[in-house]
Amino acid sequence: MKLRIIAMTALLSIVPGWSADWPMFAGNPQRTGYANGEHKLNRHSAPKLKLRWKCRVENTSKELAGLMAPVVATDVKASAKAKDYVIVAGADDKVFALDGKSGKLVWTRHFTVTEIPKQAANWLCPNAATATPVLDRKKQIVYALASDGQLHAMSLITGEDAQPPRQMTPPFAKVWSLNLANGVLYTATSQACNTVRSAIYAMNADSGAAREFLAMRTYGAGIWGRAGVSVSADDTVFAETGDGIFDPAKGQYPNSVLAVDAKTVALKNYYTPTNYAYIAKKDLDMGNMTPLLFRYGNKDLVAASGKEGVIYLLDAADLGGADHMTPLYKSELFANATGRYWGRGFWGAMSTWQDARGVRWIYAPAWGPSTETTSFQITNGDAPSGSVMAFQVNGHDSRPTLTPVWRSTDMAVPEPVVVADGVVFALSNGENITQNDDKGGLLTSQFRAEHPVGHAVLYAFDATTGKTLFSSGDDIEGFTHFSGLAVANGQVYVTTWDNMVYAFSTH
């Protein structure tokens, strides 16, 4: 069960043109978090960042779901004067387009939802729109998923329908960031919201195609990494799964890294850690992370992780060897020494960048403190709440290793980072991530929203040392939940739970 991988010589090769755009969560189908076309922001200009504008949009947050991470189309020539379009989806089945330079509202879409959910909402299942949209710049289309599972294709310029709505997922499923690669859209579902099984979904982006809905496949566990699924240059979809009963004979692959065929979503390969039973027992599942795809030497590699606090490096062409349990590399325990199932370990997605010397870096958002045994060359102070951890990939491509280089300043719940021209942009989200009260009961969304640990803070770090180049201080008033950053055309965009959009730039 081998994969045939086309070399990812250009990670953005399947995203046509407009290199300064930020068309999807993490920037590209491989979910690298690398803004390869960003050169206005660098080590020299990042310290000059200032809040350029902020705008409140007319969205109603639902449970802990507010605004998704922004996506950005730059230098769009809709009239005589080109503008940047900042697209933000809201939990209340709305999509907003803002002018990137001024923050003024360009258009709004509010999707009509007539379905009624089968269960009451909570922070795990908010019965809301939760997927970050994706842009097809060539066709000038914004794709967004409404809470009823309808896929909407809208004109980037006007917000009007470019295609009729189509059913992509069941109503009120917990859906994750859309991915678009070679004309196919992908998402994943988790947590059995509205009784919808966890699965990967694939749909042809073109309405009217011979086969519009391509496939849905479940693998026995939730897929809830912030970026959803990753897609390689040869149209293989990669995903990490959460807790469940491991039984390959029944098609159940919990706490695993999956490689599936893009259009049929049939399994091609998988990797499962040897301690999968321990991971499941302790609720340290891997489903909370999206796999990271990158080129190293002559191989395409996959970096994967989860709440346990270790990082795996896998050969994309043969994830776990003959026994499906042999990685190229398994790290020491970098985070979550106590084995806690919430608020510890790695969450969301990792990011990667190759510097001018050809050194490959990986950046991981760690919740909680690093383990005492982890020896970073640079620590940038104590970080008991959380941090961005930076690693160099070393060794031969068939036996790669990770070297811990730096850990950032203390961050209250870091989101997945964006890397641009030697700078790591990171968001400390300020959210209250406590899940249970003293008696073990599930805390309500209202309580968590009314008792955040602080507010979101945007940071810019030197990508090789972790030195803080910029901090937004108190500029951002609210916290954010399961969101992320966008970096495009010299600006950094942040969204918060209180339905605010912020733009930072150096001019």
C-alpha cells in the first residue's frame, strides 16, 4: 500500500498565481502556514507594526464560535482602483468582505437556514457555521459552508451566488477549514454533532460537473485539527484522527495519521503509534492536529502530533512502514508532562519554513509548559501558560530528527502561526480553555466566554531566535476561540469572539 508522491518542489504549485494572497487556513493545501509571497513584513519592519483599523461586523456568536480565521485576496481589480478583500465567516451563517486598507464593509451574505438541529447547542457542538472559507482566485469565487451543510460559491467582488448552493455535509455537523486543491474541495467533521459521524468529505468545486459530490468516508474517529485536512501535490489527502477503538479489520483507525485518495477518499496508507491504547485511555488524541506536509531532501515528509506532546516525522510515501507503526522519527515528550487531556500538548496545526541557508524549521503551538527534560537553546523567559516551540529538522531524509532551538515568551493559548520572510506571527488567544468545573461537570460556553484568562495578543517573533519583535499589547480587546491569523500584502489580520476584525501594518 505505497503512495506515489510527486515532489513538492513548489508548495504552492496547486494554488494558481497571486502569491501575496492568503486563500485558505494556513495559506495552502499542504497547510504549511508559510506566506511565501510576503516581503513587506520582515525582521526590520515587524517592530514597526501598529493597529491600522478595527471593525465590528454584524455577526452573532454562538456558544464559543464567533468569527473564523480570515482569508485574503490582494490587489483585486474590481474597479479603477485595486483593493484587498478580507473575507471573514461568522458563526451566524454570515460571510463578510472588508476592504483591507480601510476596514470598510464591501459586502455581506447571510445564508438562510431552515433546518432545525436535533440537539441543544454547547461549546463542542454549537449548531453554527464553523469552517474557514477558501478562495479560488482564478475564478474569483469564495467557497463557504453554512451550518446546514450547504456549500455556497460566491463572487469575490459582489458576494452574489456564482453557483447554486449544494449539500456538502449533513446539517449542523462540526466542520473544519475548507481546503481546495486541483478543483476539489475538502472538509472534515468531528464530535458527532447533530448525530453526524466523523468523516472526510470531498466535493467537486465546479457546480454542474458530472460528479459534484465525490465521496464521504469515516475512519472511526473525529478529525478536528484546526486546518481540517492537508492535500499533497499528487492529490493525496492527509488527516489525523482522534480517540476510538482501533480495529483496522472494521475500517477503524483512531489516533492515526491517514493518507487517502483525493476523489474516492479510500484509504491508501496509515500510521498508528504503538502506544495508541494509552493515548486513547488518557484522551490524548491526535485528532486535534492537522498534518503538516513539506519537502526535506529527496522526500516528502509529514509532521504530526497531538495532545500527548510528541511530534512524529513520517515518510509521505510510506507512513508507518510495513507494520504501519514505524515512523521515521518520534520525538521526546516536549509538552504535557502530566498527561492532561485538556489545555496541554500541541493543538491546531504546525507550520514550516526553509530559511536562506536551506535549514528547515517547524513551529508548534504548545499549550501549557514545556517538559523539564526539553533543552531549548533559547528560552525567551518562562512560559508556564503556553508557547510557540521552534525546531530544526536535521539528519538524512530517511532518518530525520528534530532539534529544539527556541521557545517563545509566555502565551495564553497560542494559535497556529504564520511564517513570513524570517518572522513568525503568533496569536495568544486569551481564551479560558478549562473544560470542567470542580465536580467534573462540563462548563458552559457562557461561563467560559465571561471568564477569559485575558485578551488576544498578536506577536511577531524572529523566526530563528524567538526574540519578540512586536507585541500588540492591549490593542485587541477580546479573546478568540479556534481561530487563526492571515498575513497578506504587508498586513496581519486577527478576528475575535466579540465579532471584531483587526488589521495591523507598518504604515
